[in-house]
Amino acid sequence: MPPAPSSFKAALQRLLLHPRAPAGVALLCALPGLYLVYGAFTESLGVNPAETLIRQSGDLTIRALCYVLLVTPLKDLLRMPAIIRHRRTLGLAVLAYASLHLLCYAWLDMGLELEDITADVFKRPFIFVGMAGFVGLIALGATSFNAAIKALGPKRWRRLHQTVYALAGLAVLHFYWMRAGKHRFDDVIFYGAVLALLLLYRVVKVLRERLSSP
Ligand code: HEM
């Protein structure tokens, strides 16, 4: 007989709280990136491996961003606070994939020429917006540790980390601008809609908390 939903939930909760769960989540997050890098080394990324690497690492970044913003809604809907324990790992995965994406662009598109990269940032608006998003992600990654929460204070830390929604907006704008020349917006609309729904959930939650507090 299949386990009752409540015992499945209890088993999932135990799994999420397992001492090795953070390492497991980190490994799961790393797998698609490792697969991409494996593809590069085995020359199985198609006719234009540089383009595939840049685009797929960009896709992995925006997907990781969706997963990290899904943590709070999932915690609320499943009533499973243990999920929150893995938010930092997911957040760091976003930064790691954005760094891989930037590295692929800087190396494969620009030959690691700092002057050319700087010129490109100010020449192409979609690169400027991507870079602004990356700088924001660095600020969030650098303050994602307990010492930073202590130093900033929980209120200021929370306010800083809420800017992740603005960074999601920059990510969608970057994606939209990049695709505008190609007139292909299907994926942009998909990720834009997912991120807009996640933002809407957050706004409704904050409003409800404010209205219910005396
Ligand atoms: C918040 C950080 C970022 C996110 C979420 C992001 C996301 C994306 C996505 C989803 C794509 C399109 C992939 C596809 O077509 O399937 C893309 C493409 C691209 N991104 Fe980013 N990106 C970010 C930051 C950056 C940065 C910092 C740079 C470089 C300075 C950059 C340069 C590029 C380039 C060159 C392309 C491909 C353009 C082309 O093939 O024509 N991105 N990015």
C-alpha cells in the first residue's frame, strides 16, 4: 500500500532536516552545470559550443532564480518550514550559475579582454542590465551568511534581500532585450510570468501580514 500523504510529508521533512541534506541539495544544484561543462569537454554542444555554453548557463541562472523564489510559497503551501533551511544553498547556486554565465561570455565572446568587456557593457543595453543583475547577486551572496545577518541586523538584512525581486526583473529585461532582435519571446514570457506570479505571492503575503498585525 502506498504511504499516506501525511507520512510522505513526515518522511520529506526528515529528509530535508537530515545533516547531509545541504550537501545533497548543493550536489543537485550543481548537476546541470556539471553536465554542461562535461558537454563542453566532450565537444557535444553542437555546432556552436560557445553560444550553447553562454545561453544554457543563462537559462540555468534564471531557472535557479525561480527555484529560490519558490522556497517561501512552497514552505507556506506545504506547511514545511524545513524547506527554508535550503534557501541559502539555492541562492548561492544562482550566484554560481550567473558567475559561470559571465565567465563563458567574458572568455568565449570577449577573449577575457577587460577593455572590450567594459566597452560592451556600455554599448549593449542587455549586457548592461545583465551586469547590473550580477552586481546585485554578488551583494546578496556576500551577505548571505550568519555573520552578515548579525552585522546588518535582521530588518536591514531582510530589506536588502528583498531586492532579489528587482534582480529577477532585471533578469527578465536582460532576457527580453537579448531576444528582441530575434523576435522569439516564448521562453521570456514563460519566465516573466513565473517570476511575476512569485512576486504577486510575496506582495499579497506582506499585505496580509500588515493588515492582520495590530
Ligand atoms: C542576473 C544575471 C543574469 C541572468 C539571470 C541571465 C540570463 C540570461 C538568459 C536567460 C539568457 C538567454 C538564454 C537563451 O537564449 O536561452 C542570457 C543570454 C546572454 N547573457 Fe545573460 N544573464 C545574466 C547576466 C549576464 C551577464 C552579467 C552577462 C555579461 C556581462 C550576460 C551576457 C549574456 C549573453 C552574451 C547572452 C547571449 C546573447 C546571444 O547569444 O545573443 N548575462 N542571459
